[in-house]
Amino acid sequence: MDIEPGERRRTRRAALALAFALAFGWRHGSGEEMPAYHVVVHPENPVASLDRRALARIFLKNTTRWEHDGEIHPVDQSPQSEVRRRFDEEVLGRSVAAVRNAWQQAIFSGRDVPPPELGSDAMVLDYVRRDPQAIGYVSGKAELRGARAIPVR
Amino acid sequence: MRQPTLRRRLQLIIALAAAMLLAMPVVDVLSVREVNGGVEALEHEYVPLLRVGADAQARLVALTRAFQEAVAAQDPEALEATAAQKAELEALLSEAPALVDRADLALLRRHLDEWYASAFGVSQELFSGVVGEELTVRIADMQEKHRVVERDLERSLTLDPARLAAGFERARRVGLYGLWARMSIRVPLTILVVALAIATARRLVRSLDTLRDGFERIGRGEFDRPVPAEGRDELADAARHANRMAGNLKALDAELRRGNAELERTNRELESFSYSVSHDLRAPLRSVDGFSQAVLEDYGDRLPEQGQDYLRRVRAGAQRMAALVDDLLRLSRVGRAELHRAQVDVSALARAVAEELARGSPERPVEVEVEDGLVAEGDAPLLRVVLDNLIGNAWKFAGRGARPRVEVAGLHEPGFAGFRVRDNGVGFDMAHAGRLFAPFQRLDSARDFPGTGIGLATVQRVVHRHGGRVWAQGEAGRGAEFSVLLPKTKDEG
């Protein structure tokens, strides 16, 4: 898989963060330096990375099956959370309200059921760890603890 | 009075035909109403079904949107208001036509209730903001319930082609039934009326033929063969009347024949008598005349002039009486002689008569003009008698005119041919025309014009024996015209 410049930058940032961590002990860096969210999957999920468009399609349930096999189980965060706001704006390209509105239409017209909105990073991570077909996102500061983050291109 | 059958039958035919003509539109109307009923049934069942079905689906969509909008607006009142929309949808369902299976409808209502409760609950949850894992399950459940409702609507409130086909089939059957009903009334009624009309017409024609033959026989004088009068209808009545008439005619005919025979016998006796008398009178007259002549010739010189004159008068009287007797004998012969009809050249006869007259009195300058080619049908000697008398009369009376003139010309009428004899003499007053042809009638004075007064009577008798007509026209001082028409038995040609 080709490594894009953005990813190289993130890798550099990660290396820098590691250096900081080594120098000042393990602690959270500033918001500027940490990613706003990590996209996490089950450790057994063979997906290496996803681009934003593929990710948006998964979270809007336009893509419903993993390429390797099985149904995709996306999981959302609370609409009040910052990470949800960032994720919706950056990945889905819309405001949380717009996304919710779209889901409400889908709900009542019976087109689809929105991904469950979980109240915290921990709950998301817990969900992902339990379900090999799940995919979620957590805030950048969250400790992944067994879930696997995949890079977003 | 007996009810005439024929009239009753004709009345029956007319009544039946009228009933048929009146019944046809009535049956038509009834059967069209039947067909319309079938179509209306289709209309009453399927049109409301389509309307309710489409309406219910639209309302379900609206209700769904109302939930979504209430949630989007976070408006609990709007959420509560969905209950009214649901009630409207339920009311609409109760308008579903009888065609819809009630069990299906009950199931639909139950599923609608379940979905509504589910959607209401989900909406309330959505107000709280977070779509939890448990809520997604309920959403999925709600969506399933929604699908069930949609399926129910689809199944119970949409047009079922099989049902529609059955409806049309029913309407078609009703139409066909109407057609058969119409035909079953029309065809037998038409056959009945036509058969009745034919039978009546045949009977009518047969009866009329019989009647015509009967009248023909009566016309020929066969009064003994009555017209057959079978049955009790008007024509049989007419036949009976005809028979009665034939009976009366027969009686009249017999009476007439009897009268005729009597008359003929009397006539014969009379003629024979007058012939005998005339004949017997001639001998004494000849003696009177002959001996008077002998006295005059043998002893005339010994008689004074007056005595001679008396004797001459005796002779003239005797001669006149002899002429009278001859005329009477001729008249009698004319009445008794047998007729031998033939084509007679009237022109030649007339010229012969004129020549004889001219020879008899050469001193009379009478101009006689006879048309060429005059032909009549009759007994030649008798026609000669007619012409003798008519031309003789004309000759006699024409004598007094400035230019005495007699004209014989042709006369024609359909079926008749004849001639007229015209003079320019003294003529006569038409008021006395009726007396002209009676024996011994004389309009003129015997002194002025010699004659016995039997000539025209003889003419009339001859013409009548031929079955012809004779008549006279004239005006005092302006001549007379006598016309004779004799029937033609053969066509001219």
C-alpha cells in the first residue's frame, strides 16, 4: 500500500509524540498535535486503512459489507460529543444535525437504522473489541486498549 | 249479434304487434339497467377501493413524515398530533368497500396500532437525543412493523386483477342474460304475430277468392250455385248476404223472364193481328181503287164533272190507305224479320236511295251529298229501309229551302258506327222531338208534306232491333238532322 504524504506527516507526528513522551513521561499532548479521532476496528479485522469516502459510506450505511467478508457494524458517538462533531464534519462532510436529520428520515421511512450512538470512547472501544465486524471512532486522546486503529487517508 | 271472428283476429294481431313494439323498449330498458347495475357494482366496489387504497397509502406516508418532522423539530406537541392523523387513517379504513376482506382489515388495524405505538415510542426516545444500541433495535423493529403495515395495505386495499376480472365477468353475464331475456320475448312474439298474420291473410285471400268466384257466378246468372259460406267471420257473412242477393236476383230474373215471355207472346199476337188486318185490308182497297178507276174509265163521260171529282177523291183516299197499309206491313215485317248482320256500305245504299228519289221526282233540284266510305254493321235490307225513310224525309222537307240540300255523313262513337242525315228544310221544334218517332205522329201538316207518319217509327224499330240509337236535332226553319248509331260487333280494320 502506498504511503501518502499525509500519512507520512502523521507518522512523523507520532514519532515526535513518542519522543516527547520519552522526554516528559507519557502524557497527552496538546489538541493541536494529537489527532481528533482514531478509527478503530476489532484487532482481527484485516482492513489496513480506509479513505475518507469509504469511511463516510460505511457510517452512512451505504457500504454494508466488509471487503473480506461479513456485515459492517458501524458504531457512532453521542451527538453532543466533540469527537462526533469532528468526525461528522471531517469524514461525512456534514454537521451533526444534518446527519441526524438524514438518519431520522431513514428511520421513519424504514430505509435504514442508524448506527448506535454510544456515550463514550470506552463504550465504543468495548463495543469494537466485542464485535469483529464493528467499526467505530474514538477521540484522539483515548487509549485503544485492544482495539486496532486504522489510518484514514 | 255474433262477434265477427276476422275482426277479432285482426284486432288480436294489431294488439300483439303493438304489445311487442311497446314491450321491446321496456325490456331493453330493463336489460340495460341490469347491465348498468353490473357495471355500477364494479364502480361501487373498485373505485372506492382504489380511492381508499391510494388515500391510505398517502396518509401512512404523511403520518410517517409527521413522526420524522416532530422528531426533527423536537416538538412533543407535534408528536401528540400524530394521533389525530392516525385516527383519520383509521376512519378512512372504515370506508373501505365491502369487497375488502374484513379479517384483512382488522389485521391491518392491529398492525397499524402496533407500528404507531412503536413509532411513538421510538420518537420519544429520539427526543432524548441519543440513539442507543437498544434503540436501534427498536427502530429496526418499528421499521419492520411499518413494512408489515405497508404490506397489509398493499394486500387488502389494492386492486386485485382476479377480483376485477370476476366483476367484469359478472357484468358480462348480466348483459348476456339481458340479451337472452330480450330474445326470448322478441323471437316467440314475432313468430306468433307473423304466423297469425300469415294465417289470417291466407284465410282472407281464400275467402275473398271464394267470394269473387261467387259474385262472378252471380254475374253470369248462375243463381243456383251459392257462394260457400263457411265459418263465422265477416267474409262468411258477406257470402251469406251474397247468397241472399243471388236468391232475390233469381226470383227477379224469373219474374222478368215470365213478364218478357208474356210480353213477347202478346206482341206476337198483336203483330200477327195487325199483319192479318193490313193484309186483309189490301184486297178490299184494291177493289175500291180498281173499280173506281173502272167507273172513271168506262163511264167517266156519263158522269158530271163533280161526280168524276168525287171518284178521283175516292181513288186518292184508297191509294193513301193502301200506302198506309203497306207502311204498316213494312213496320210489322221490320219487327218480325230475322236480322242478318253484315258490314254494309252505307255510302252506296244512300246514293242508290238518292238516285231513286231523283228518278221519282226529276223536277226537284235537290242536291244530295254523300260522304265516301261510310260503313255500318247491320242487316242490309233493314238499313235500306232506314235510309229510305231518313233520306226520303230529308228530300221531302228540303224541298222548301232556297237551295234544297241533303247531306249524309259518318258518325262514330267508341263501339258504335253510324251516320247522320241532314237537310236544310223546315226543321222542327225541339220541344216535340220526343213525339217524332211514335207511329202516326206528324209534326207537319199532311197537306204540305205527304206521308203516313209511320216512317220514323219504322226507323226507330230497325235501329232498336240492332241495339243502336237514333235521335233527331233540329230547329224550326233551319233544317233537321237525324243520327243513327249501330253497335260494332267486330273491330274496324
